[in-house]
Amino acid sequence: MSVVLSGADAENQKLVNKINDFIGRPFFKSGKYSVSRSLLPFYETPTELVKVMNFATIPNVTRAFLCGNDNVFETDGTSDAVYEANDLFSLKIDEKNAPDYVAFFFERLRSPQGRFKLIRNVADIPFTANVDEETLKALEQMIAAPEITENPKGFEIRANVLFATSLFRSELSVAKDGTVEIKSETPLFSDLPVQRPRLR
């Protein structure tokens, strides 16, 4: 996924107005929000992941929306919602964008037990405390780029996955319709000082 530099304020305001219409009320008020936008390469419909932070709430609330072709969609933390978005925006996975899709899929899931996160390098780990050099070097040796194999049903991916506070080397199955399944996982490192899950 590539970050899109925010356009003119008028462009962002128009987009936020559309999001407010989707919500059904002016949740994000002019001058009291920030916007970040990322292109999602695995949809045929030109689609952005739009994250809007509301400065008018205490604490500040960030909500994420998928926006494309005048459609606005907000996932609810379930895989079914991601699959619904896949239908709405016309999912098209290939070998190049499959890891981006898995990263997006994991990011949109919510669970009190923890969150999944695709890890492609040490910088992807959301540390909440300083980690010593020995640990960093050990993690660097454990983390490898995703290995992707295409098959008639979709893709098999070997990748590092963070769940809650533990790092795994996982075998993932990604179907052409976007269904993601963790087939196996090998523990690599536990009790990492990382962010705890937030349910929104």
C-alpha cells in the first residue's frame, strides 16, 4: 500500500463530508480532524483507505473507511465485513499485492485477545518500550520476506505474523475471493513489549 499525500483542504473536506453523510451525522467537524489516505492496490475499483482522526473527542477517535467510486464503507472488526468490502470494490489479488492484502486484512480485524499483524521487517513491530540490541538482532534474523506460491485456488504465503505479544512464522492460505486462513504457525519469540489491542 502506498500513502497518498493529502490533497487540498477542499478535497479532504469534500471526502469527509461524504463520510459524515455515510455516518448519518457531522461526526467530523471542519478544522477538528486530520486525514491520512492510502491507495489499496488489490481492488479493481480505485479505492483508498481513509483514516480520519477526530480532535473534538476526548480521547481523540480515529475511524477508518474505504472510499471508492462514491462508495463509503466502514469495517466492523470482523472478517465478514472485509469480505463484503471485497465484493463492493472488486477484489483482484495477484502475487505482487497478496502480502499487502494480508496486511490490510489483519489490520481490519479486532479481538480482545490480540491482533494479527503481518511483519516484513523489525520496523513493523509496534514496540512500546526500548528493546536491547541483542533482541533486535535476534528478531532481524528471524524475520524474512513473505514467500508466495500461486496455486489454482489462490496463494500460499509463508510470512512472519505478530499475534498479541508473540511473533510466529506462519503458513497462510489466501483464496482468490480474499478468504484468509492460517494453516500453521511456528512460535519464534514471545512477550514482546508491543501495543495492546484497541477494539476500534
